Amino acid sequence: MGLATAPSGTLSEPDRTGPDRTGPGRAHWLRVARETADDLATDAVARDQAGKPPFDEVSRLREAGLLTLLVPAGSGGGGADWPTAYAVVREIAAADGAIGQLLGSHCFLSWSARFFTEPSRAARLERRYAAQQWCWGGGLARQDSPLTLTRGRGGQVLDGRQSYATGVLVADRLAVCAVRTDTGEPLAVVVDPTHPGVRVEADTDTFGQRLSAGGSVEFDSVPVAADDVLGPLSADEDFLSPLAALASPVGRLLSVQLRLGMAEGVLAEAREYSRVGRSPWQPAGPAGSPQDPQTLAAFGELTVLTRSASALTDQALQAVHAALTRADDLTYDEYAEVSVLVAMAEAASSRAAQESTARALDIVGARSTASRLGFDRFWRNARTHTLYEPVAHRLRDVGDYFLNGTHPPFVLPG
């Protein structure tokens, strides 16, 4: 898939990029991602129009080994690192934006224990998750009406309603943010959605990203064991470790890759159609020919826009990857630089996705309205995602940092 761009997340590193250096290697996982993306692309239009919960799609990801991509090979996973995971999500998103979002959310939530709890507990959780091939859903962003965690004689119980979360309709485990009623401290909590006190509802009727398995979740006196409380989600730098703080740019960069995948996917599909179809401006000649300057100019402008966003994203990816390797040695000033770079990439990728998915329809012309072609799904998916994750506040963060040196806020994916 893609727009014949330079490979996303290009890094000067060896092929074996897993945390324990024993996994199959980056080239293997990029090949698996391309094969899985090609498979998803064959029936993407039909699946989008059917709008069914993506159990089959999750099975495809599981069979390809992508659900355990970030788990160390020694614990039963793929042994890949974050640059590889970003490239995989982008490749999947180019074929199917909703499944790209589902996979990206899964990658972040399944790795969240490493951000917020001690390594031994995170390793135990990862081994269980890899052995049972869990698909993760939920979200760690603070809610207007937060979930509550109350301590009683029998332990802690979780109550409340999360109005929207990705992947919950197909998840084997949920990761959510809950606030302790006695202290007000926000905590990351893992929940088994099969518990009788958990009710998942498919009440999200969006016009795009319909296969991201989003919905609401209600928790009614759900017991939470001590090992299922991963750690604090405080936004205060005095209480947040540098490694935990990196959860924000790491998670947000997944959305960047998702948007770029959508932009590259629609342009690749529009290019393929234009080569065999007809130009909307010169019906007598084939679209994309040297005799059609408006088509060429449109493709040229969108290619520049998408590649510019990709180049900025690569800078952000390099910064995130370097920060993760340093972990607790990172200073908060250095963390702020990383977060601002990701914010810039968010803004650039959002524009690239919105412009490309909208203007590709103009390039194809009136034929793009045919339901059987499914060109509208790219615009609907990109627009839905960018509405849920607007970048206006990210631009303010960049401006405030540039003008006043203010550190960007700690923001987690929803």
C-alpha cells in the first residue's frame, strides 16, 4: 500500500529491532503487515458497508502475529520495537483506517503496563497476554464523569460509565482510567470484560471508523485485584516519572501514523483508478496522463503535502525512539521537546489526511460517488478520526512552547 514514499519510520538500525533482539526482525514484520494489509484491502469496501463488529479482522491480525508484535520474543511475542509497530499500523491503516485504529489502540494499551507499573508485574501481565493472544480495548484518557475506584473490606471495586472507547466490542481485556474516591488519584486499571458487572454497548453510530469496535462500557461494582492496578496517571510532573510521561507522545504518534496511512491509502487507490479510468476534466483522455495537467498538479500537491507530513513524523519518531531508549534518564525539558515534535506531526498529518481524502474524490470525479468503489470510506474514516482527536489544541501547545517555553500537557489517547 502507500504512495511510494520513503518507508515510514526509517531508522539506521539493524534488521532485528526487538527489545530483546531475538525476534524475527523489522523486515519480517513489515512484510507481514503488507500481506495483511493486502488481505484486508480485498474486501475493505464490503466490510465497511456491512459495519459488523470486526471479530474476523481481529482473527486476521492474531493469525498474522500482530497482536503480540511488541511482546518480547522470550515472552512469546514478536520482539518488535515501537518504530516497527508504527510502520505496521501505518501499513494497515492504508488498507483499512478503522482496523488501523483498532490495532494502534491495542498496541498502546497492551504496552501500557510498561509505562505505569514495575517491570516484574508488567512482564507477568505480558506473558499472560501473549499466551492467550488477548486483543486490548478501552482508553486511558480522563473522562468528564470519571470511573471510580472504591476501597472496601473485600478490596477495590470499579464503577461508572466510559462513554466511548476503541476496541471494546471485541476486546479480551480493557485498560481504563479510574479515580480513587478516597484520594482523587487517577489510576490505570485492567479489567476482564467478561465479568458480569461489565456491560459493553454498541451504541456508537459514527459515519466513519465503523470497524474500530468502539462503544461504551458500564462498570457496576467490578472487583479489581491489586495486580490489575497498573499505576498512577497523574499529569503533575512532580509525580510522573519520565518513562510514564512518554506514554503521551508514544500514544499520540500512533494517531499520526493512522492519519498518514489513510492519506497514503486513498492516494494510492486514486492513482490506480486514474490510470485505468477517465479524467473528470478531460473525459476524452485517460486520467493521470501527461495531457491532463490539472490531475498531475493535484496529485503533485497532495504528494508534497503527505510527504512533508511524513518527514516531520519521522523526526518525531526518531525523538520518541531515542527518548524510550533513555527512559528514566530523560529530563522534563527533553520530554517537552519530544512532545512538541509529536504535536507538530499531529497537525501536519491531520491536514494531509483531510486534504487527501477529500480532494481524491475530485481527482476521480463523479465516479467516486459509486458505492461499489468505496472511495467515500477514506474521507469518512479520516474525518471521524480527526473530529474525535482535533489538533487545534495541539497547535496552541506548539505556539505556547515556542513563545513562552510552556511544557505541553500530559494527554493520553481516549
